[in-house]
Amino acid sequence: MTQYIVRRLLVSIPILLTVVLVVFVLARVIPGDPCLATLGERATPQQCAEFAARYQLDQPLPVQFVRYLEGIITG
């Protein structure tokens, strides 16, 4: 019985990582600018640049994904 539980837990790890990756990619593919969606249509380019820097949206996607995972793990 213990082997069965351990096996199921080990199999669930790649499945969970795949689901997290799919959600991350879908969130990045959705059209629209996160800055304009959050700050509104009257946001200036400077405000959008500060927004991107604050939330690290100016980083490469692999770095963003690692930060996303860290956020999920820490809650």
C-alpha cells in the first residue's frame, strides 16, 4: 500500500508541473497589455515601464516562470 501511495505521488509531480506550465503560457498568450489592464487606458509609457520592472515582466520568460513557481510554492 505504501508503494502505491509513493508511486502515485511521484506520478503527480510531472502532471502538476505540466498544468502550471500550461496556465503560465496561457496567461502570457492572452492578448492585451497587463499594464493597461491594471492601470487603465490613461497609463503613460513611463508608468508602464515602472509596472513592468516592478512585477518583473521585463525579464525573459524562463525567469518569469521560475518567479511564478516561487510564488506558487510560497503561496
